[in-house]
Amino acid sequence: MPTWDHEDCDPAMEAEHTRLYRMMNRLEPVITDSQSEAKVARAIHMLQERMADHFHVEEELFVTADWASRQVMIRDHHDLLGMLTALAEIPPHDGEARRKLFTAFLKALARHDNDVDAPLFSRRH
Ligand SMILES: [Fe+2]
Ligand SMILES: [Fe+2]
């Protein structure tokens, strides 16, 4: 599970990421292990909504910032949401495929945080 552990981050963004990860920690066991089709679908839907909100907040904050960095951020956000769309489309009985894709999503998110969000929201800007 990724955690937000980057020095010199803007405090509001740090708090936002900490809240996001707390929610993801709660949803992870439901998405990967729950036997209830309805619970899995609800958890994935909550994650989709929350991530879309989070990305929206970041993109708004970066409206006036350097254009090239903002394009990289938007492309990553788009790809990450695409992974969640694919996760929602996996047939309910295929827990193995769900676990695999969710693990890949967490890895891609950790890379995005590290390479894109942390430098962009550094207080050193
Ligand atoms: Fe972020
Ligand atoms: Fe981001």
C-alpha cells in the first residue's frame, strides 16, 4: 500500500494524500478479498469517485503552473482512472484478475506520487 512520505510537501496536499491513503487502506481488503459482488462493486465505485475528486483538486491547483508538467500530471491521472475503469469491468468471480490489476494500480499510483505529485507540490516551488 503506498503511503505519502515526501519531505517539503505543501501541508494541505500532504493532508489530502494522507486522507486518500487512509480510505484506500480501508477499501483494499474489500476489493481484493470480499466474496460479496455488491460490496466489491461499491468499494471500486467509491475509489473511482474519490480518485477523480483528488485528481481534479490537483489539476485545479496547477492551472497556472508550468504547462508541460501539468500535461504529464493530467496524462497520468487519465491512465490511473483508466485502470480503475478496467478494474470495475472485471467479472465478479475473477478475484485473481482483480487482485492483479489492483496491485498494478497501487504501484502506478506510488510511481506517480513519487515522480509527479511530490515534486509538483513541494514547498520549494
Ligand atoms: Fe495525488
Ligand atoms: Fe496526482
